[in-house]
Amino acid sequence: MKKNNKVIWIAWERHRRTLEIADFLNIDPVIFEDKLPRLIRHTLNVFKTLAIIQRRKPKVLIVQNPSIVLTFIACLLHPVYRYALIVDSHNAGIIPESHLLKKLGFLYRYFQRNANVMVVTNDALAQIVEKNSGNPFILPDRIPQPHATEKIRLKGRYNIAYICTFKRDEPFQEVIEAVRSLDSDVVVYITGNHKYCPPHIFTNMTDNIVLTGFLSEEEYWNLLSSVDLIIDLTLRENCLVCGAYEAVTLECPMILSDTKALKSHFSKGVIFTRSGVTAIVDAVKKGLAQQAELRREISALKRELIDKWNVTGKQLKDYIYQEENCSL
């Protein structure tokens, strides 16, 4: 099917959510990414963004937020080029993560008022947008398309993948402490670049903890397809973690944080836990004991989420291509 040249999706970083939604919408996203220092990279991206908007003069512009710089440019040019502006806001695009960004609350409110549609992942974020006089549209992440995976031999009798980026909103220290309390035949593979983790966390490492480091896409999916449980925890109340969607794709039972947002969206095939060490240990034991039941549940959940997402995704697609008269 021919792509529409008058609908542009611009992002300043590669994210699976953007790729999956853009694929459904039949849009080739324009992604500016490189490894230059931040200031140089952002300066170049500003000029690249201005150039492509000027050249293509879109009827619909979709931007990924973060970046707030990209979103600011899109809002600033909104009245000049008169495009319909859709901002796909991740959790951090609505609720700032750092102390510095929290001081820029006025800017986030400006984004929400200025966009024609502010796409968010859940109802709690939509309420924030509404409060700031914006127009929210709730669209969770799309269940990732199935990947060709190859099961790999792992070292434990029971094997668990803990998806981690070692950021402040993850209780990774508690998870590591919990693993030390598990039987030695339960092996936990911790993904992510652990150079971002304070070194003292890894003192007295037990043999049932494996630090995988950063994995390629193929290695990552092979690992997830080979384990008995997937853990993805967050301290952010309104965050729908990416690992949960990946677990659903693979129909693998998972352990998630006991938050309202996660419990509402992932209602089957899950053991929910608080962030304390004892609670995590109990969740792992329960998850391993209920494997058969959890796998049946998550298979049903996968069908439900795909069907529901396709209906909501089509509503967004209709807005883009019908309301803005951009024929496919």
C-alpha cells in the first residue's frame, strides 16, 4: 500500500511504540538518530526537522514526545503550517522525570493545549491532559509483531528474565536482593547495560544471577522466548512497561508492579507485586508454581488486547486519513 506523503511522523529516537503504531497507520516514520554529543545532536535535529516540514508541508504532523525540543518546534510551527498536530506522548512526555524538567511544567501544559490530539497510554495520563485543556486519545502500546525466535539453552532448572535499564524508576536493587534469597536452581537473567548501576549493588553476587549486558534484538527475543517468567517492575504509578507487551507477544507469564495502570491493562497471566524484597520473592515462587494456569491466561489476554487495540488504532487512523482528507 502506498505511503501518504502528507502525513509525517517525526521522532528523535528509535522506539518500538513508534515503529509499531506507524506501521499500523501505514506511515514511514522519519527518525533522526546518531551518537553525537547531545547539544550538537539536538541542534542538527532542529534544522533537519525544520527542513522536512518546509519541504513536505504536511497536512498531519505526528511527533514523539519525548523529545520536548521536537514537540516544542511542532507546537511553535503549528499555526504557521496549519497542519493537524498529533503528539504521541510517552509517560515522561506527560509527567517529567527529572527535577529540571519538573520546573518546565508550563511547557508540558502548552504542548497539551496546542496539539489537536495528545495520544497517551492510559486513562490516568488522559485525565492530566484533560485537566490542562488538552484533547487526549488513549492508545496503549501495540502488541509487538511476532519475532522469529530460537530457544536457547539456559543454566537453571527455572529461568527468569528481569528486564531492566537500571534507572531510578526501577527497583533493581530489591530484585537483586530477592534473587539471592531464591533457590540456586532459579536463575535470573538481568538485561540492560549495568554500567549505569552503582557498583556496590553487585557485591557478593550469587551464581543464580546472570548479567547479560546490552543484547541485540535477536539475542533479546531469544532470551525472552526461553524463560519461564518475565519480570518488569517500575516505581512510576502510570507507566505501562514495555516488557509486559513483549511477554504478551510470547505468551510468557510475567511479574509486574502492583499499580493501578498495570493491573487495569494486563488483567491475566500476571503476578503483581510490591517493590519490597519479600514481596518479590513471594511473587516469583507463586509465578513458578502457577505456570500452566498463567500461560493459559496470557494466551487469552493476548487475543483480547490485540482485538481491542485494533479497534482503537482504527479510530486514530480514521481521524488522520478521513478528518484531514489525506487519502490512502
